[in-house]
Amino acid sequence: GESVGLHLPTLSVQEGDNSIINCAYSNSASDYFIWYKQESGKGPQFIIDIRSNMDKRQGQRVTVLLNKTVKHLSLQIAATQPGDSAVYFCANYNQGGKLIFGQGTELSVKP
Amino acid sequence: SQTIHQWPATLVQPVGSPLSLECTVEGTSNPNLYWYRQAAGRGLQLLFYSVGIGQISSEVPQNLSASRPQDRQFILSSKKLLLSDSGFYLCAWRGQGRNSPLHFGNGTRLTVT
């Protein structure tokens, strides 16, 4: 079946270091991927998206990389700050048009 | 710009009582609307979605129902709450474009006692 999963449930980084959060997907027909950030007690917040005709997309301090060959995408956060501490989800739409989320990676930033 | 509002932010209800959670979207028309539930452990489960007024699709059989009485209003209801209905309920919207992200409200924390 279709799934979107994350490699690690938690990630701890030092403030100022770069963070890399990984995600694997199973549906090779997926053509659009989204990353969300969810802080405690709040709804998921859209960070960045990427279409399958791209390998890389950059935002403010964030970069998403897409490797369609191995069905893997990653979110890179540069110069991680305490405010980046949150749970990060990757998501994509399944063939039925429904947004499927991974289980999330909790990012902790150590001062 | 578009905004989404959910209320209440927190709710404590006894078992067997009714439920009504409301969500409204501003700044857009004919959005797709969604209700998700997030249990402890972070996974988001799609409960209902709607592509137009009066059109509701249910993803999982359960004790809840949804309604869309107006274009930008989405309501989640229950006639009798169960303990297992406790969770974090999130409303979301997106435009009609095929590849566009969902935008979420800030959720309602429901505790059934």
C-alpha cells in the first residue's frame, strides 16, 4: 500500500548546526511532496513543497531534496535555531487525492 | 490573505455528551475542507473531507460526523462522545489546484472524561 515514512522518530542537534530530516515514500507515481512543521499545541505549518520535476528547492534556511530513483526526500535546515524545535512531517497525495502524512520526526535543538 | 479559524481551542466533555467543533475559512472561495485527528504519537488521521457545500466524504467509520452548511464552514459533530474520541482535532483547507498544500488551523484539544 501507499505510505510515507520517516527514518528516525527523533533528532537532536546543536544550535547553529545543520539539520537533515529524511523521508521515504512508496508510491513511485507521487509527483508532489510537502514538508510541515508542527510546534507543540499548534496545527502543522506549511514549510516548503516540491514537485517531482525538480530535484531541489530552496527556501529561507530550508532546502528540500528529492531523489525519485530511491523514493527519498529530505529537509535540510541550515544554522538550526531553538525556534526550529518541533515535529516535522513529510506528506504527499495518494492516488485518491488524499494527503498522507508520515509519523513525524521530533527535532530538538540543544543550546 | 487566507485564514482558517477553529474553535474552541480546548474542550473537556463527559462521555455521552454531544460535540460540535467549528471551522471557518476566510479569503478564499470553494475550498476543499478537511478534518483530521491527531492522537498522541503524532500521526494525523484523515476523518472527513468536503469538496463543496453538502458534500462530505468519510474516511473511517466512527462515532463522528461532519457537515458543510456553507462554502467556508465545516463542522465536526458527535451525538454521544466516547472516551476514545479524545484527541487533537485539526481542520484544514486547500484550493482546487491539484498540487497545492493543505493549510491547517490551530486545532482543538478534546478531552473526553
